[in-house]
Amino acid sequence: MGTPVQKTVSKQATLSGVGVHSGAETVLKIKPGAAGSGIVFVRTDITDCDNVVPATYDRVTETTLCTVIENDAGVTVSTIEHLMAALRACDIDNAIIELDGPEVPIMDGSARPFMRVIDQVGVTYLDAPRQAIRVLKEVTYTEGDKFVTLRPSDSSVFDITIEFDNKVIGRQRAAIDMQADDFETYASDARTFGFLHEVEFLKSKGLARGGSLHNAVVIEGNRVLNPEGLRYDDEFARHKLLDAVGDLYLAGFPILGYCEGYKAGHAMNNGVLRTLFADPSNYEIVDMVEDDTFMPDVLPVAIYATQAQYATA
């Protein structure tokens, strides 16, 4: 048994793309970070005030269309969830994320492009133990019939169920153990999605300026408009799982616990973190060990649900 150490990227990784909401072309650079510094964003286009925005749950100020963080100077960075999911999946504990605009590029609407550039530059091991948030008591955040629950587990499980009154989506469930399973293969390329009438409304309000069939799955009625179709039958649930992985990495550390979400989104994900941290007896910060992996109380891959199994009538 050993203690894993913290990681960062070995050298700068660069990519560029359009912001799905702002429509602005943005260059994003993932740079090495020092041990214990966590994930921080730096808006290089802002020079007249503090342009550093820590990627932490208590900096989240907006969750309607995406996850937005803000510093005390009012500087924001939006649509961070897919990049945060990639950093969590690649076990990147520390990094400086520089960008020259207000929004992380949407790329293809998934986390995989970010994972690819991290894989290309490689990782560096730092001289500090890797730490995690261990959930000690069950906590739940609810809004109506929606909920997100965190409960104790010796692994890091995400178990997400969605339900839409639409035959293309219906009821779907996706689950993964981040300690034992391959996030890149299972969920990293699941794309964000929306309904055509919503996209048209947002564009009429000056939003979703960068949205297109190249970076989102778009549904009209009971059909998918993207010519290539879906990447998975349950791509919608897998993307919601991806979002949850990214949003919960704003805890500042990986979470050792079982996260169960039902009809949840960015607001619910942030709500459960605020509930968790509101009471210090709910959690502890621990050094990770190499056997913090798959345990009998977590959901095995064999019973991952599919759209067919959970389709509504």
C-alpha cells in the first residue's frame, strides 16, 4: 500500500475554440501548477483588476446554462464543467488555466478534447500526497422531486438518472466508479444537448451564440437533428454524469463517496457541495491510498442502465 502523489501537467497544453454562449473565439492554456495550489483560472484579457478565479464550489455564482465562477473583483469564467471533468478524470490536482475570454471553449460539447491535450503533454508527479474529501455522513440537496445525495463509500461513484418528457431521451441512467472504471471510454465524449426551440429562444436573447450541431446534440420533437446521430443510446445520461464529475471537482479535491443524482443539473450539484461543507462533521480531508478503489458497496459496471432498460412508455 502506498500514498499517491499530486499531479500536474508536464508542460503547457493549448487549444482554442468558440464559447457556446458568448460566441467568442478563445485560446485556452493549461499550465503546470505547484503542489497544493489546486485549479485556478486566469483571465489574461483582463489587466485592470484581479484576474485570478479559483475553481472552487464557493465561487460558483451562476448555474442556469452552465457553471460560472467569479472572484471578488467580479471577474467570471463560464462553462468550466467539461474541462473540470477532464482534469478530474486525468487526476490533475493542480493547474493554471489561462484563457483570453470569458468562457471556456465548448469544443465538441464533451470533455474528450481536453483529455486528449492533457494526454499529449503528459503529467508530472509532485512531492506532496494526493488528498481527497471523504464523505462521513449522508447529505442530500433537494428541489421538488430532484435530488443529489452524497453518502459514504470507499470509492468515488457517480450514479445519475435523468427523466425527460421526450421519447428521444425518456428515462436514462448512467453510473461509473472513477477509481476503477475508464471515464474516457465511458463518458468523456458524451456531448451536451438541448432542444431546438430552446436554442432558438436563447439565440433571440443574444445567448447560445456559438451553439451548433458541431458542439451539441440538438433535439426537435422526437428526432435528433445531428446528421451523425448519437454516440451512445444513453448519451444524454452520460453527459449529465460528465457534468456532475466536473461540478463536484469544485470541492477542491476528489470526493470519496457515492454521488446519486436524480433529474439534477449544475445548480443541484453545487447545492449538494454547499450542503456537505456547511457542517464539518459531514466530511474529512484524507490522504489517498492506492487501495481506495472499487468496493462491494458501489454499483458494478455490469448493471449500468441503458436507455432501452429505462425507456418510458
